[in-house]
Amino acid sequence: MTLLQRLAAFAAGARYEDLPAEVSTSIRQRILDIAGLNLAARPLSTSDMAIAVARQWGSPGPPGGGQTQQGPEGGQTQQGAQLIAYEGRLPAAAAGFVNGTLAHSLDFDDTHLPSVLHPSASVVPAALAAGEAVGASRHEVLVAAATGYEICIRTGMAAYDRELGNSVFFERGWHATSICGTLAAAAVGARLYGLGADGIGHAMGIAASMGSGIIGGTRAGASVKRLHCGWAVHAGLVAAQCAREGITGPPTAFEGRFGFYQAYCGGTLFEDEITRGLGTEWCIPGVFYKPYPANHFTHAGIDAAMKIRRCVAVEDIEAIELRVSSPTLRTIAQPREQKIRPQSGYHGQFSGPFTIAVALLGGGGGLGVWLDDFNDANARDPRYLDLAAKVEVTSDPECDAIFPHQFPAILRVRTRGGEEHEERVMANRGGPQNPLSEEEIKIKFRANASRTLGSADAERLANAILDADDKPVAELLRPAQEALAADRKVEV
């Protein structure tokens, strides 16, 4: 069997009853996280742009119309899928595009290390959209999502070079999140469409021609990166729909001179990362949550700054040194002129100096730093900019030795009176060594959801998502749809 065929057989054969409890619980919590991120991203102009594009692709009918269509097994199913942060439904691929775009728009979605993939922003929207479109149950959606996480993460890890200490996708300028997310979304969709191992293989083979995404947008000040996970969901579900109609993909899509890894990674392919423990060892419980809405490379520095602000007055700070791993410098420290004076609050999320300033001056959302700290006004505020300008970002050998299994940071602050303070954060908050509790995950959700929903509706949505009963997946988002239909939302 080829690598693709092995993944397809795994995706087809997985059963909910065989999922470890920590896997199914983790996926429910990540659905909650993604729902909150969608609701938090609703006020963004790019969110309205994304849904405007998706609505041009067609609509299955008026909001709540309840129209039906023939499912893959011949039964009656709901037409299309619900959106999370907007009223109504769209065809599955279009709904997945919108939900995936909003999920990734705030750089607040989870991260797998050391692949540096953000899997939930493609896997969850794909599973919800395809699952609702075919009338699937929650358990079937959860097991499809579980296989999608494995495919996304394992295909990403297959290009992680341990000697290099980095992903070859990243080294070559590719955004593996969207590329591997497309493969995962195709497998999730094909599984839920009932295609079996052969059909899932064809869907993934087709998707290998559809995934894309370059990471240059964060350097040039563009907003296109927000689309990457949305497009991965759309492309993956379209690939699954093509396979359902009989279009075929190559079973050898991953290997060989003209294969996926040759094209994207110059031939780098560590096959064992795909096959080792497939079906018995699950990646999802180890994926890192993001407690803060910023590039994950900045999080340990934020943690360190929040500790220092308890004992140092910001006005007394004279100089700040942020020491991080060498590979992260080009993302959060270079070019320095742009990082100490970001073009907007969004671009400040990718700046080591600016996130340190935010951690020292801001704070909110229940976990210490939140979305409102990264607004455009703060990006122009002299208090933030002057503090950011005091931050020198350098590499550190100890951090290099840990990266990319963690994104560590050492923060040193010198006051005007000559006092020196140092904080070392070697394990990121939100990962297995420093996990968020379920209550902290709920705190993050409530803070995010409050940007669109009232507190009572947000609580009903959280309860519906975390409910372990095997109800139709269409019921999962109903509290949000009812609130949006009644216009019970917070002014933003």
C-alpha cells in the first residue's frame, strides 16, 4: 500500500467506540474553541468579505429553510451547513470556507508542535460542514475529525527535519497549515460522504493538487493568511465531492519525482512520521491551545512579561531583552523597524516587541492578554510604541535546544534605577506540560463569544457543543443560530 492508501484505510476504518476518551473530549473542547474564535472574528472586515465571496457561490435556501437533498446513502439530509457566526446556511464547501476563514483570522487557534501546524481551523469546520450536510451524528463527526487531525499533523510531520530543527514546508515559504489542512479536509469530507477507503484515497489524491498557501503575507502586511484555513476546507470538501462523482486521484500522490513531497519539500519525506502508531497513537491531545491572540512564537515572552509586570512599574523600565530561539527571529523580530512599529493591531500580533508591550500594558479576557489589546489604536499609541522600541530580540542557545518542541523565551528587564529582573518560560502555557483546564478553555470561549453573542446564549452554545450525547450534529450550532436570528447579539 502507498502512504496515501494507508491513510485512507485508517480514515475509513476508524470507529468512535475505539477512540480514547481523551481524544473525543479534546475534540469537543476544540470545537468549542473554534466556535468561540468564529464569534470573536465576526466584527472583522475580512469576515464580511469572506462571507460576501461565499454567498456568490450560491445558497441552499433562506436561513433555517430546512430544505433537503439526497444524501450519499440515499437518505434525506439537510441541504448545506450552518455558519457559526452568521445567520443561515450555505453549501457545505462554502460554509466551511467561511467558518475556516474566521477560525484562523485572529491567530488564536491551536498549534501542533514541532510541525507548527494549526490543525483545528481546517479540521473542525470541515467536519461540521460535511457532517451537517449529510445528516451525520455527533459521534460520526467526532471520529471523522479525529482521523482528520491525524492526517493533517502526520503529513506535516513527514516534512519536519529533526537535524534542521524546523519544517521544510516553512523553510521553503509554504504554509503547511493550509496545505496539509486541505488533505485532512478531503479525508474528513470523504469519510462523512460514505465513500470508503478507495473514495477517501481518491479525495486525498485530488486534494494534493488543490492545497496551497505561502507565508509571506505576515511580512508584507497582507490579510490573505486569514483565508488559508477557509480555503483549505473549501478545497478539501470540493475534492471529496469530486471523488464522490467519480473523479480520481493518484494513489502515489505523496511519493516519487512528481509527488506531493517532491513538489513542496524538495523530496524531504520522513515516512515513519505518517505510519508510526497510526490508529493507536493519537496526536490531538498534545496539540497546544493558544491562551493569547498572537503568533505562538510570542507566547512565552507574553507569559514572562506578565510575571514581570507584577513587580516592575512600566514607567521605570529602561531596557528589555527578549531571548528566543533562532528560527523564530524572522517571524517576530525582523525587520525590526516594522516589528517595533506595526502597521496595525493585527500585524502587532506577529511582533515580539509589540506583544511584550501589550503584556506589560494591557491585559484582559480572563487569561491575561486578549483581542482588545491588539487594536489599531494601541498600534499607534506612543505608550505601546515607546515600550516596544525598548525591546531587543536576540537568539538564545538554551531556547534553540528546546525549539520547536516548545517556543521558549527568556525576558530580561533593566530599570532606570539599575535593577535587573529575569523571567524564564521554557514550557508554553496551553501545552501538555502547562495545560489549560477545561474551565480556562471555557473562559477563553466566553470572552471570544461575547464579541457577538450575549452571555446566556454563549453559555447555551457551550453546553450544546460539550454535550457528549450522540445527537444530530446539526443541533450543535443551533443556539448560536437562534440568537443570531433573534438579533440577540452584543453591539460590536
